[in-house]
Amino acid sequence: MSTAPEGLPSTIRHWIGGELVDAADGRTFDVTDPVSNTVYTQASRGARDDVQRAVEAAQAAFPGWSSISNRERARVLYRIADAVEARHDRLARFESYDSGLPITQAKGQARRAAENFRYFADVIVALGEEAFRQGEEQFSYVVRTPVGVAGLITPWNTPFMLESWKLAPALASGCTIVLKPAEWTPLSASLWPEIFAEAGVPAGVVNIVHGIGEEAGQALVDHPDVPLISFTGSTDTGRHIIRSSAEHLKTTSMELGGKSPVVVFADADLEAALDSVVFGVFSLNGERCTAGSRVLVERSLYEEFTRRLAERAERVKVGPPSDPTTEVGALVHTEHYERVLNYVEIGRKEARLVAGGARPDHLTEGNYLQPTVFADVSRDARIFQEEIFGPVVAVAPFDDEAEAIELANATQFGLAAYIWTSDLKRGHRIAHAVESGMVWVNSHNVRDLRTPFGGVKASGVGREGGAHSIDFYTESKIVHVALGDVHTPRFGAAS
Ligand code: NAD
């Protein structure tokens, strides 16, 4: 049974120039929930004309928004955070219903969304610009200016939070925006218009065009007046967007897929490591870019760790997303569910299934999967190499530190890594050797908003987070000023 939250919109419309509008050609697409897998609403299906209107609105709003003081923009961002919090409960219910995230976890994501706006308001007010002095001769200073109309393209996992992660720094930097939310989860984005209106964001500063990636998303990427694309999504789409962006030499930021290793040494705090592994791969339904989906365990601990991990996975409470006791909800969409189930079938042939692997008996409808653990997974296995993006984890043993590092680095991805050991020197050594943008030692994914976020290899290009986000949404211009006489070689001055 899916419990529909109150106040579901009968249609989800674009928001352009401060108005809710239908697609120029009137088309819509179906929006389903992941428990009943039935259509509960329609969303406007954006195409080139809609993106054109949105970009024009963003261009018209740019001179005003980019020229107000950082302090004034920060005030608006604080009001956005307040408006998000005021809708915290509805927002979480919408998100949970549309995406299948357990309601308790959706509430956590809603809180983080509000924090993103507060944080970037603080950053922009505190921000200084660099200055350089070369003795008495020259003084140089940096002037930062917003890049212009920012194109933001976001995925369906934790959609509202990830939208806020891009909206907040782009707004703080003085950019105006066209956002294209993921087509499987447009519901929570339907709350942005009232949030922005309540916070006093001028019309046209943020524009939202819903639609299919290959249509609305592609039109945004192809638009010549959108100089910057911030993308979070799959590696294949990221690659395609970089190629398309080359035509107009756009600045791009790519937050892509992952297959992050958790390396557990025999001297680790076993209970803490176990809690972290279970939470790290099964929270957010395993639909998490930084999920620790490959667990590498030192051989002397391997059998015990695997057995206990399997026991815990079997006991994880899978249930309706709206139930506050649910730990793993429903996977976002039937297409994704089929894909994850297909990986489970592949895993059965490649490795030893020790937990899960099927729909829980008590849940006869909906995209549910019991958390699944595969042991003895070889490095060539597809379930070791490919991102599954569901509640499925691959476990493998290692014999020594060198092998642990080799296995940790043995995929195309490099987003996050987690290391468990009580030998701190070793913790640092491995943190430095592992090929990833982010590493946690003796911790699951706890983020400080000031820190760089992003991946290496096929997990991404560029960094967002903290000052890195402001760098991305602004251009730095250097102004050099002579303070004294400039000694210029006097070409053509010889008699
Ligand atoms: P996806 O690549 O299918 O879609 C992401 C977004 O891109 C959607 O809005 C989609 O409509 C749009 N899109 C698709 N084709 C496009 C095109 N040709 N032009 C422009 N836009 C296009 O990804 P997904 O399935 O929605 O998300 C899951 C993926 O996102 C996983 O791989 C996950 O690891 C990754 N992800 C990464 C991070 C990170 O920070 N590194 C965070 C969350 C998710």
C-alpha cells in the first residue's frame, strides 16, 4: 500500500519568470510512485522552446540579481532556508512518496537542504578576494563575477537536497539559474516556486524546466547562452554532456557514479566498522553515490565479518517508505528496480550470496529488495566493477596492505573510500594511496560543508563544496596595477 501525502499537485508545471507554466507544446509526462508503480500525476515535458523561455527569463533577471550586495543575497538565502524548514514535514513526505526513500531519512535530507542555503549565505558574506603585491612595483587583485546563467541538472536520488546543493552556491554567487530536475522524481521540486516566492527571490532568478534528460536536459546543455553546467548523475550521461558542452566551450562540473571501497583491517573496531558498513551501503536504499558498495576485509577477520554483515542485512527492516520504522524503502522506479534485480542475478553466478537477493515475503507489491550481500567477489566480477546503486554489497578478502590498496583501486571509479583500522599511521597511508576524491578513516560519510566534494577517474571532474563551489560559479578576473614606473623594453626606440 502506498500512502499518498496530502496536497499532491494535479500537475507539476515549469516555473519560468516567476510563473507556473505548461510546456510550450502542452506535452506532459507521467509521474509514478515506487510502491504502487501507478501514475499519480503529470509533469510538464520541457523541450527547446521551454528552455529558451527559461534562459531568456534568467538572462533578464541577471543584471539585477548579480549586482546586489553579497549581504543582501545572503539575507535572501537565509529566508529560503527558513521557508524550506517551514515545509520540512511536507517536503519529506513528498520526497519519500515520490522517490521511495524512508521517511526518517527524507527528513534528514530536508534539514540538510536548508543548511546548504545557510552555509552558502555565510560563505558569500565572509568571502574576500585575493590581492598580490610585488614589492613597490605592482599590485594585483582579483575581481570575482558570477558566470551568468547556470544550468543545473540533477539526479533522482535525494533530489531536493541535491538541487539545493547546486542552487545555494549558484544563487550566493550571483548567477541566475535554469534547473532541470530528474524526471523520475519531480515532486519535491514542485515546492521550490512557493519557497522562492516566500523568500523574496525576484522573478526569473530561478527557473525550473521539467522533462526528460535527452530533451529538456540536452536543450539546456546545447543552449549557447548558458555558459556553465553543473551536473550530478551517471558517468555515461556525464561523458555525453561534456562532449555536447564542448561545442560552446562550457565550464562543467561533473559529480558522477561510484563504487566506493570500505577497507576493514583486523585491528579495526569491529562493531563500529560493521555499523558503518551496514549504514553506508543500505541507507538511502543504497541509491547513494558515496555508498561503500565494495567491502574489503582482512582475511583473518573475513569469515566472521561476512557472517555478521549477512546477519545484519537479513534483519534490516524493509518496508513502506512512509513508515517511520522503515530502514530500506522502495527503489525509485520499476526500470531501476529491474536493473538492480538483474545485477542480483548476475551476482548469483559470479559470487556467493549470503543475504537477501529477493523481494521480502511480506511486501508483495512495490520495488522492494531485501538488503543483499555477496561474498567471495572476485575483482573481475561485474558486481565488483559496476555501480549497482541499490542495497547490494560485494565483499572480498585481502591478505595485506598492498593487496588492500590494489583492490580498492581496481575499478574505473574514484569517488569515496572508507578505511577501518586502529593503526592511525596505516589509516593515513591508505588514505593517501587510495584513488578517490574523498576518504573517511574510521567513520561513515559525515560531511563538513566547507570541504571539497567530488571524485577522480570516472567519478567526476572538478570539485564543489565550500569555496570550490563559489570558484565554480564565478569567474576570477585579475587586475594588475603598476604602483611605480614600469620598465618596458623600448622596441623601436633606438636611433
Ligand atoms: P542520469 O545520468 O540518468 O540522470 C541525471 C540527470 O541528467 C537527470 O536529470 C536526467 O534527466 C539528465 N539527463 C539525462 N540525459 C541527459 C542529456 N543527454 N543531457 C542533459 N541531461 C540529461 O543519472 P540518474 O540515474 O538520475 O542518477 C544516478 C546516478 O547519479 C548514479 O550514477 C549516481 O552515482 C550518480 N550520483 C552522483 C553523485 C555525486 O555527487 N558524485 C550524487 C548523486 C548521484
